[in-house]
Amino acid sequence: MSKDKQGPTIAVIGKADSGKTTFIRAVCDAVSGTPGEHTDDEPTREIVEYKVQLADGLFMTLLDTPGFDGNLADSRDGTTEGILNELEQYIAVKGLGPITHTLFFLNTDDMTMSDFTVLPRKAFERVFQGSKVACITACWDRMESENEAPFSAEEVVDKEESLYASGRTGRSLLEYLEKDRGYDLRRFRSGLPNIEGEATSAAYTLPRDIMHELVGGQVSIQCHAGLLP
């Protein structure tokens, strides 16, 4: 792909099992117009690059990454620092432009995070210099209140605040972004559409609509994916 065809380059990062791949595939389903089944995806073990063509002819690049502190192949470094270093190398090898947006996914069931120490911080600052960062909590369509009914919008806001509070403990990435870097982080709650293709609750937003709000542009044709060699 020529440089003049490159649009936004978006890195999708976060803990394992936080909904990164499911979100990306939902965006691709919206692009292709043929929604797939909403099944649990296998853990991402290497960087996967998705290309989505926008209406203006540019291609939006989505980079799916292994989950922080997840279990990778024997010789791979599954630490946060290792994954960020791998992403930095991938960008260089592929000749991609700078990361324009970073989507930081947080698990709605478990937002505990490992310490974001000096070396991961330095790697983050190298890879995401100048990037716009947004936090996304996913799988809200699976959440139920105590009476097994979907959460109301008010209940979701309360639960979201408690989740973010738990994620700021210690020296976490969330604490680093908000306190040390001073980001005014945009927050999104993501859920998948129901069988008719619409959100079942006003408490969350569909992946396609989150992407439109973040980067703009009308997605027009099916995306494709390629694995890191």
C-alpha cells in the first residue's frame, strides 16, 4: 500500500480477555455487511493487522495485539514491555505511519492491572508518542443486574465508575495515563448488537459507532487481515 493511501493507524491494547479481538471483528462485520456469530475468540498470540477502506479511499489500519501479561509461545515475551517492543518492531518492519489512535481495553469483570513500571512506560512513550488515547470497557451486552435483567443506564454508570476506581490502584497503566501523563481520556462502553443488528441498551455503544466517533469517515468495503510473518 502506498503512503498516500494510509489513513489512521490504530493500536488496540489491553489485558488478555478484555474484548480487543471481538471488537475489531465486529467493526469488520459492520464493514462487510455480513455480521458473524458473536463467539469467544481465541487469545491473540501475535500482532494481527486489519485494513478497512474508508469512503475517501484511505485505509484505516487496526493492529490487534496480544494481551498484556498473557500466555504466549515459549520464546515470546508476554510482559507489557515485551508486547510494546514487539509492536514497535512491527510498525518499523511494515513501514506503517505513526500510531494515530490507541484503544486501551479494560475487562469489565476484572480491571486489576500489573504495575506499569519504568521500562514499560518508556516503551509506551516511544510507540504512542502523539497518539490519541481512548479507554474502552467491553462486553456490556453480557452484563446483567442482580435480577438477571440488562443494566439500566444509571446502573451502568455507577458500575463503570467503580471499575475505573479499581483500575487505578498501584502503578497501573490507567493510573499512569490519567495522573502522570495527564490525559483527559475519552471513555466508551462497548457492546455487540442483538440479532436484529441494533444495540439492546442505551448504556453502551456499538463498535462501528465508536470507530466513527473516534476517526470519522464512512467505512465502505470489507476488511482483510494478515498475520505477522
